[in-house]
Amino acid sequence: MKATFRRIAIAVILAAGLTHFQFLPGVEAAAARPRWTKQAPIPTSYNVQGVATLSPTECWIAASPLLGDVGQLAHTTDAGRTWNVVTLDRQVNAVAFVDSLHGWAAGNAFFHTTDAGQTWIRDNTFGSVYDLFFLDPLHGWASGNGAVNYYTVDGGLHWTAVSAPGDSTMGSIFFTDLLNGWSVDLNGQIFRSSDGGQSWQLKATVAGFNLQMIQFFDALEGWTIGGDAFYHTVDGGNTWTESTVPAQTWSYSARFFDRLHGVAVGEAGNIVRTIDGGTTWQMIQPQGSGQRLWDVEYSGPDAVFLGGGRGMIKRSLDGGVRWTSIQSGAAGVTHHFDSVDARHAWAGQDAGEIAYTVNGGRQWLRATVQGFDVFGKIMAVAFADTSNGWAAGSNAFFGGSRGVLSHSMDGGKTWGEQLEISDFTFNGLETIDALTAFAVGGYDFVGGGLVLRTVDGGLSWQDVTPASAGFRNVFFLDANTGWVVGPSIYKTTNGGTSWTQQFGNSSTEFTAISFSDSQNGWAVGFNNLLLHTTDGGQMWTSQDAGAPPVTAINGVTAIGPTTAWIAGWNGFVAQTSNSGLTWQKERIAGTREVDFEDAHFLDANTGWIGGGIGIWQRR
């Protein structure tokens, strides 16, 4: 049941594209012609592999996709309110700065800048490189594939490769001065150099493997960390003592601010912290609460930045206890939207996440939905008010899948799983109030589907399925009147207790339905399917919106008796203001190849489109 939306008078100025973006509250402006702005994911959808900090408000990130030899660097000077993004022609896994002007990035090539990142020069195509360390604008080191380390003495213009006496990828490198340095590999081997990286000697081998961080405070004391192996030395690396860490700690990076204070980050969002020099480690965020985290860096005793999978960037201002997102949006496919007013909206995403906004989309925060992991897809989300709502979809695993439905009582920040069905996908949700909701979906292999209803906030769900079919969407005008769609359109006038088939044949497969009132509505689906009714669904008339051939029209919002928005594959978005007699197509920059999955509008001019990897707003 969709609420009546109140228009707001604040127009937020947002720059188009990814090169410069502001997502926190801006300034008031005079009313302007509506335009499209990408709101998420900002600054990047790539995996954030490296972080370099310059102050509590300034950092650089290095990001690369899972596949493809391209990379991005992004820079903020205002704690993520705005980002400048640079796209590079090679993957970048690490970034380092020694001051605001001099910086380096490396992955499948080495790059450097001497003008604060305004220009980046590619020095070579060495790689792959996973860690960078610089002491000053001239002297730096890197570690990477093939048991190879690198060093430069001219600020990165030239790099020399040096083999280490190991047999695995080098995971991290660190120097205490121009001569003395350390490096580790993924087989638990620790190497030392006393000639500035020109040669390396095996110093020790620890029981742990996957070492991806090494740091020394002086010639004697240091740490190496990888996975659940945390090792400490106080005798220059001759002996190493393993530290006890909480269960399910698996770290990919760590950093100490001083001998007492350190933070480690890793698998499935886990974060651990020490304030006593590693004698004890406190679990700040357990595994399963977010994306894989790849890097963490201090910029002072209290300010800490981290980066992770699918564009994750966070900052802490209390030494790593509490973390705040400084990016906008999750980086999976946007499958579905819901909102309760002009400020509060939610988006179902891939990777078991939802994105939610409390400021009209100026920033989209991300949350992991309980019951899902990184292989999960949130296909539908619906909220009754700013607190109570549901998210549902499918979570794949080796050999099968399961439909999962979860509930939130705090606006989407946290979730509790309520229902699970084997080999099933939930496709649609609708709320009547905080207690009453509908969930629809279909079985993955055997055919058929379910329409479920709860009247007790999800403690129990009743089967009110009208027919043996897979269902894709559900829409209610009020507590009594609603529709579900799949191969056919079904209508109820008694809150789902009974249903009447209104339309359907062997060639139809509907994806969504929306009504503006009890008489006027649209239904959309695969293969350019677009139907309109003016009598509550007794009669449906086919319309042509000018979509490309064989387009799935996946999203529809009926704004009024004559006005509606639709969206679908191949970047297709269109609006009608004359009951569908004609449709006006919209052009959104950079979306020609994007398959949109939903169109959610608040009024004739304001709304969201989602799909591909992104959220776009028209305002």
C-alpha cells in the first residue's frame, strides 16, 4: 500500500557522473527543470583494495573490478562528501602518498603523480603488485606476484625487480629506514633486507599462511598478520609469538597506529581491534556483517579508514570502535525499490544487501540482510513505515538455492530472518501496515509459486495462493484491494482471502503492476508487454511505449489516472501523461547498456530508476 507523498521544496545540487559527486546535505536552490543524477554506487562499484590517508578527512582509494584490466583511483578531502575519480587503464591494488602532492598506485602497472592526483603517469606495466610503501618522495618499495619485490630511488620513474628466496606471492612490504625492510609471502615466510631492497634473505617461517601485512615500529618490534595468524616479534624477527584472536577472525589487512593500538579487517566484514599491544583483540564487527574488507589505514590516533568489496569505504573517528560509511550505495544490481515518503527509501541489491536512504537519496547506506550471504539477491523490499519492513529474495549455494524472507524494525539497519523455503525465489513484497504484509514468488525447478500473507508482523505466514503459478509482483491500494502478477493478473477485494483472474494467456509473463486508484493502472512484463486498464482490471488494453524489441519492462509506477513511469532493459525509461496514448522516452547518460529492473516514482517528476549497477534519481 503506497503512501501519499508530500512534495519538498529543497533542490539538492548534485554533479552528474562519477568524476565529482556530493551526497551529503547540500544547499537550497531555486526550482529547476528535472534531471537525472546517478546516486549510487559512489565513488566506485569496484572492489576497494587499497587505502592511503593524509588527514582525518582526506584519503585516496585504489579499486579494481573482479574481472578486467582497468582500475580506478578516488580522492576525497572532506570525509567523503565529495569524491573525484580517476579511471586508469590497468588494475590498481595499492595506493600510497607521502604528502598531498606525491602519490603512487600499482597493480598491473606502476603509476605516479606529483600534482596531487590531477595527472597520473604510467611508469611501466610490471605486475601484479599488491602492496606499496614509501618513506619519502623518492624512495619506495612494492611487493607482488612471483616472489618478487620492487624498489625505486627516483620517485617511481624507474622500478627494479628483485626476487626473494621464496616460492609464493609477496603480500606486504615495510621499511623502517632507507636500508632496513621486511616482506612476507602467502606461505608464511618472512624476509628481511638490509640494503634498501636490493637483496632479500629468509628470516623466519611461521605456521600461519596468507600473510598480507607486515609492520615494524623499530629494528626490534613488529607484527605480521594474515588470516587468523597474528604474529608479534620483539627481537628483530628472530622469534615470533602468535597472538590469540577471537573465533572467526580472518584478516586481509591490519595497521597499528602505535605499539598499543591496532585494527585488523577481513573476511565478510570482520573487524578486530587491540588497545594493549595485541595482548587481547576485541571483535568489533563479526564475520557475516558485510563485504570482504581489504585494507585499513590510520590518519591519526582516532581516525581510521577502511576499504572493501563492491565499493565499501568507511571511516572511524574513535580508533575503530564505530564506523560510518563515506560512500553512497551498495554496488550490486538494484532489483526493487520502496519508500514511505520523500526522504525514506530502500533498494534491494545483490550480495545479500539493501541500500537505504534517510535524506531523499543524497546518500544511500548499505546493510546486510540476515539469511543472505554474498551469493544472495534481494529481489524485493517493502516498508510499512520508517521502521518496519521486509526484504526477500533468493540465496544460492552449491547445488541449490533457498528463498529467504527477513524483517527489520529499525528502518533497515538490522534484520532478522523470518522464513525460508527450499529451491524458491521471493520476487515481490507489499505491506499494508506494520503487521500485515504479502510475499510472492516461485519455485526454481518444479514450477508453481506462492502468495503468502501475514497479519502478525511475520510471526506466521498463511498460504493464500490463487493458482499454481510463479508470481513476480504484488501491489495493494488498501487493506482489501490488491493484485498479484506472474503469467496472469489476479485481483482480490477481500485482503487476499480470495482472488479473481483478470488477464492471462500462454504468451504473457508479467513482471510488475501498479494502480493510481481503484480504476486506473498498468501492468508490464517480458517481450514489450504493457497493458492499461481504466476499470479496475476488468478490461486491459495493450499499449506500445516504443521500447527496443524483445525488451522486458520490469518497473512501473502509476502516478495518477493519466500519468505513469515505466523502465526496462537496454536503458529504457518512459513516461506518459495522457493515459498511455503516447510515451515520452527519457535519456539517462551512461545507461544505454543498463538493464533497469524497477521504476519507483513519488510524483510525475521525482523518482528512482535502478538496475545494472546503480541507482539514478530524477528530480
